[in-house]
Amino acid sequence: MPARLHIDLPLLLLLLLICALGLLILYSASGQSGEQVERQLMRLGLAFVLMIAVAQVPPVLLCRWSLPLFLLGLLLLLAVLLVGEQSKGAQRWLDLGVVRFQPSEILKLALPMMLAWYLSLRPMPPRLLDILVTSLLIAVPVLLIAKQPDLGTALLVASAGLTTLFLSGLRWRLIIGLIVLGAAAAPLAWSLMRDYQRRRVLTFLDPGSDPLGAGYHIIQSQIAIGSGGVHGKGWLEGTQSQLEFLPERSTDFIFAVLGEELGLSGVILLMLLYLAVILRGLSIAAQAPDAYSRLLAGSITIVFFVYLFVNMGMVIGLLPVVGVPLPLISYGGTSLVTLMLGFGILMSVQTRRKLLQSE
Amino acid sequence: MLAEVFTDQRGEKRLFRIRALFLALIVILGLALIGMRLFHLQVTRHTHFTTLSDGNRIKIQPMPPTRGLIYDRNGVLLADNVPSYALTIEPEKIADLESTIAELSTLVPISELDRERFRRLLPQRRRFEGVPIRLDLSEVERARFAVQSHRFPGVEIAAELSRFYPQGLHTAHVVGYVGRINQQELERIDRSNYAGSSHLGKVGVEKYHEAWLHGHVGYQQVVVNARGRILERREEKTPVSGRDLHLFLDMNLQRDAAAALGDRRGAVVAIEPETGGVLAMVSSPSYDPNPFVGGIGFKAFAALRDDIDRPLYDRAIRGQYPPGSTIKQFIALGGLASGVARAREGKHCGGYFQLPGHSHRYRCWRARGHGSLAMEDAIVQSCDVYFYRLAHDMGIERMNKYLAEFGFGRPTGAVIAGELGGLLPSPEWKRRARNQPWFPGETLIVGIGQGAFLATPLQLAAATAAAANRGVYVQPRLVNATRSGLGEPLEPTAAQQRHLSDKDPAHWQVIIDAMTNVVEGRRGTARRIHHQDYRIAGKTGTSQVFTIGQNETYNEAEIDERLRDHALFVGFAPVDNPRIAVAVIIENGGSGGATAAPVARAVMDSWLLDQRVVPATDDADETDARSAMVARRVNE
């Protein structure tokens, strides 16, 4: 068997396009700071290398690592809780001397891997006992992360777990039952939230109540997007972004810069690219030969969607402010690496299916 | 077995595909939802958000107009604009005001007075407006702060034109002063026109002619970033400066009048009869208006307010005194005009007058009486009994009609803020104000200018000018001309005048002859101010502060100084060609002829003969006044 580089070309091209668009916007959002763009470019390079590296690992091997990786993730989460570093009022970071990283990121991949491994060994749709076990496997890391507190990551990890469960064929009446239960548990969640989290929800419901404080982000981002119109004010010409009225404009609120400078047309272009990535991911999952690959690929793809939906929804005032970056575009490296590792897994699944067929 | 697993595999795959398809649908729906919201924001409400976005970055900045200057009739500056540098703090940008002020005080001295003013102004300021913590920074202090300014975001040196009154206390009452706009005024003024102004006229000409002096605000459009830094200036509308005012006031005469009064409490008003122009208007004691511009300290203000001599009180326009005998000639004219009295007809004075059927004795100032007197002698000797009789014959209504024609009982309308109108008592007034009937005896008292009858020095001067004009009442005014700027033409103000109802020259001649003999006559009450070079017509007066009992005699020495009679004098000169009419009141001055008349004479000498009481003002004086003031501000 000749040596072969395992890469999915359509997915790779789409990702490159999105990242190129992202760098363009970042250059504008950072106040034309070449330095920021350069650093992001280096992170992207590293992330792409990691993605291609993971793509070379066959799913069978990933399957075998699922349980140990999950246990390691949980252990590190506990470590964060005990000896983690405080930053901006939350305890999320672990300093390993060489690198500082957030163990919660590991769970974004480790949890769906764990669930896919567990569920693929049992007949589908899962029985009640399996559902209970799976629920426990989801709840433990999600609660640990929510306690840091990091609502955004907890949300993403939870959605990864629930998507895996859903894809495994969970019966509809159970799903509806869970939704009803979730609605009933909302007051409980409210009582567990921290003050700043509650304030965010309240501000989301009525941003005008505090236009200079918590509501400022939402109001200014909507002004930026709304004033962009169909064609935008032009690249580097956004007054909200360039004159610094828009807060967090190179990180969580970078979507507003796109909306202001490139308008509805630029936004729709990005959404179409995102949609193409998601459809490609789901198609890879649907064609995967084994249950483990299917569940994992499907879950990774949907988490990607949750990322962008929550971020966009927040910036345009549809959802409360939750710290979730715009995938592949927001300035920063942590979530970027996890996302690209996920795409590496998708590529691994895709190329192994072809091999299987050619045999 | 193998087949079963195989079918399971296929079933699972089909189940997964349905679920994946379902999720794809959810994804598309989610993106469509976002797309719809984006359409709503970017298309439907695009205009709305464009307006908000422009509002964020484009700010309209007001440019305050330069306040008009005020000059006297010879071009001597009475109100000037001088550049001044203040250290201002914008509280919105400062986390801890106290520690910032403490740190600033290590660079430039900040006194307790400065802190007090800052605390006082803090709640009155408009949003995003700097509040001064120190005024009048010296060049050295400016440099010292400039070097360290990066440590103090939100603290700035504001250069502005500050009002300065070179004549100081000599013009405090008449010119007045400007002060910081307070909360009540903010609700009253046209806020857009005052958008860039921090001061407005509070007293005197500065207040009355605010509209002229202030001018019109200009605007410039600027682009700012989120931190408020100006990035670009766009179109602008330049402000229109306020108009300069040229007063009738003569600074030399004003100083001489003040010097003639000396440290006595009182007022002098001098009017040019032909124009109604106010040549001098002095209220004594006075105060320095300059500290009021920056904001006078509470202690300094309290000292002025609580001073027993009341320096803040403008006696010339707000001092309401019983005019005493100074109005006898006006009542005499009323008697002639109404036909009740004839000039040659004698009335007997036996030292007192009794109303028919009453025992009360209305006394003449001369206890043994004047005997039989005609009108002219009655005025010259100021016989009270003659005027009791005349008042009784005329009745209160008729008397009031003529007094009102001379301008008594209501403000003259001279263009100055805060003028009071005095009081012309009448039966209706007494019913309304006190709910009491009018007694016949009160008519007699009005006839000698006492009782409830009140007049201001300005009213007395204006009435005297009307007599000098032989029946033409010219409304007093301060502003001679205005102009829109240096080099522009002067635009004179118009005189408002009216004729009194009595146009018979013979009647006016009687009055003027009598007034002339008050000064020139052998028995005139003001004969001591007779001048050999020109002739003066006048009338003395004494108004009671303290009511003497029916059987008591007035003993000056026994009465507390503050309860002594006020001394008054009205007059004009020269008799044949009147160029100046003067009213003088000296509080608790005793006899009008002895104390008030010489002050009027000094004012007339100054105006008619250029005979100075104090040396003429020159530039050296002004410079001294200014450096003294600056030194005081720094020391504060």
C-alpha cells in the first residue's frame, strides 16, 4: 500500500476560504494591526498542521483512545478546580510550565469520542440504561465546566454530548420528554447562575435598560450591523469598528465588523461557506462505514454549527451574550486548535471510507 | 446470525441518515433565522441604525460668541474680556475626584476656596462640561501642569475669555457683572444659544442687555472616536459676537460723584435732561464685582451680604425713600395746573395745621410758623403748612395724577435690571394692600412727601429733569449707542419722551423760579451751594426715618445715628440751559440743605466746569486696578 496523505480536499478548500476571509476582517477589526494578523496567521498554520496530522490517524485508533482521553480530560478538569489559575473572575486555565491551556477544550472532542465509543458498542437506538449512563457522562464534565464558570464552553460540550445521543437514534418521545423536563428545570438553572450571568440574560431581554453598561455591547453591535446595510460601508471604512465604538471587535464581536464593512452580502457569503462546511461534515458522517465514525463526525459538525449560531445570535441580539467566538474568524488560538482537530477527525473518517471502498 | 448483524448495521445506518438529515434541516432553519434577523437589521431598519451610527461619531460642538464690551461716553472701558486659563475637570472621566484633586494640588496651589467653588459648581454643570478647579493659572503653573498632563486624563487647561471690570467698585451697581449660569437660569435661557457659554449677566446693564451683549452661538461639526477625541473638523458656523455698548455714563463724573459721597451711605443719580442719558449713577457703599465672575467664595459673599451698610444694595434704583420736601415743587405745579392754587395767592402758616373738626396738629418744620406765604416762598422756605393746605384743597386723587405724570409710583423703565417703582399711596392702594380706609390726614402727609410715599433716587432725578425740560419727561436710559464690533458704525438708541399735561409756560416758570431761589435766594434752604459762575435750581428735602410723637421735639443728638432723617436734594443747572439734573440722597444725613446739596454741587461743578473732585482716570490707574485684581485672585 503506497503512502498516501489523508486529506479531504473540498473541506480543506472551504476552511482555507473561511480563514482567508477571517484574516481580512481581523486586519480591519484590529485597527489594521499587522502584528495581530501575523500572530493569528501563525496559529492558523499550527492548527492546519495539527488537523492534517490528526487526519492521518485511522478512526480505529481514535476509538481506542476515547476512554483514556475522556478520563484524562475529567482529571484535568478536577485539577483546574483545585489548582487552576484565576483570570477575569473565572478559573479555567492550567499552567503546565510550557503551555497554559484550558482542559475544558479537551472535552469538546473527548466527550463525543467517549459517547460514540460507548454507544457504538451497543445496539441502536439505545436502551434506557445506556441513556442514563450517557446522561451521566455528559452531566459530569458540563457541570465541572459550568462551575469554573465558563458558560460558553459548557454549552458547546453539552451540545456535543446531546448531538451524539440524538444521532444514536434516541426515541422521539424521550426527546420531547427531555425538552419538557429541561423547560421545567429552567428556574433551577436560574437559581444556580452567577449574578453576572443573570444580568446578561436580563440585558438580553431588554438591552435599553443599561445602554452604557451591560447593554452597550449589544446595542453597539446592532448599530454596526444595521448601519452596514446591503453592501456595507467598505473594508476598513466601518465607523463603528474603526472609531472603537464596538467593543471586543476582534474577538467575540468580530461578526459585527463583517456586517458593518461588507454588509448583508458579505455576511451571506460567510454563512454560505459555513453551511457548505456543515453539509460536507454531515455527508461525511452519513457515509461513514462504522457507527463510531458516524456518531463522532456528526457530533463534531453540529458543534461547529452551535459555535457559529450562538456567536451570530449573540451579536445580532437574538441570544444572550455568551462567550463563544465566531469559529475560524475570531482572534485567539484556543478554540481554533480544537475546531481544526475536529476537522482532522472528519478528514480521517472520510479518507478511510474511500480506502475501504477501494479495497 | 451474521445476517442479523448485517441488517442491524444497515438499519442503524438508515436511522443515522434520517437523524443527520433532520439536523441538516435544523442547521438550515437556524441559518435562515439569522438571515432574517440580518435582513431586518440591515435592510428594514438600515436608516435607523445609520442615524444611530452617525450620532455616535458626529458631534455638534458649540462655539461661544465673544461678549460685547461696555464703554463709557468717552470710550473708557467698563467691561472687558481678558484671556484667562482655568484648570477644569470632567467628572465623567475621573474615577476618584478627591485623589485627583489632591494630586493636582501638588502641581498648582489649590485653596480651600477653590475646592468649595468646585463642589458648588459640580451639581450645576451640564453633562460632559468641565468644572473649574482653579482659575487664572499663571504661565508657570500652566507649564507645570502641561508637562504632567498625561497623568491626568479628564483634566484640562481651558482657555477662555473672562469678564473683567477695570473700574471695579465704581461701576459695580450700574454695569453689574456676569456670573456662571445656575440651575434656575438654565431653565429660562435659550439653551441652544448658550450651549457654549458658561456665564451670563446677573446684575445691572450686564443683565438687562444680555441679549445684545451675548451674541449668537456658532457651531462646528466634529468626528470623534469612542473616547471622545476629535479626529476631524467639518463644516462650521462662526459665532456672532455680542454688541458693544456705549453708555451715557461719564467715568470721571461717576468717580467724582462717588468721591463727593465719600464713605456715607447714599446715592447720586445725574441725568442729561435733553436725552435722558444717565451721566452718573452711584450707590454707596459699593463692592468689587470681579470676584463674582469666577464665583465668589461663600465667606466673602456672606461678608458682603451681612454687612450692615449693605454694599450689594443698589440704592440708586432699588432704594425707596420718602422723598420729603423734594417733591413740593411738583405738587405746586399740580396745584397750578388743576387751578386749585394760584401763584400769588397767600396761605397762612401758624406753625401747624388742623383738619376741620380734628384736634391733631400737623406741624411745620418751623415751629413758630412762616406767616402768610405765596407759592414761591412756600417752596423756597419749604413751608409744610402751605403744602398741607394745598394737598387738602387738591385731594389725593388730583395730587396723584400730577405726581404720576412726573413718573412717581412706577419704575421709570430706565433700561437697567432690578429697578423698583417706589409707592404713590392712594385710597385704592390702601384698601388693597392694608384693607384699611383712607384718612384725610394721609393726604396732607403725601403733600409733604412723607408717610407711605416712596421714591427712588432715579425717579427723583428723572422728575427733576422733566422740570428742567419745562414739562417734557424723557425716560432715563443708560445705553447711548451700540455697535456690532470695532470699526462698525455706532447705532444710537432712541429716546422715549412724553409731554406732561400742563403746557402753560407761566406755570413752569413759577416752579423754576422758586427752585432757583432755593439756591440763589437769601432765605433759600440750599443757599450755601450758590455758585457765582452758573445758576442752580433745586429743592432740599429731609425724610423721616423715625416717627416723632405728638408732643415730642426732634433732637438730633439723642437719636441713634441710623434713625436720623435722610438728607435729600434734587436740582438742575444751569437754570437757563439745563445740562444736568441731579438727585442726591444721604441716608441718615440729617438736613438736605447741609449734607445732600453740597454733593449735588460737586457733581454739577465736575460736569459743567470740569472741576474734578478726584484726578481724571488714566491708563496707569487701570493697570494698577488690574494687577491688584490679578494679585488678589492668585492670593485667594
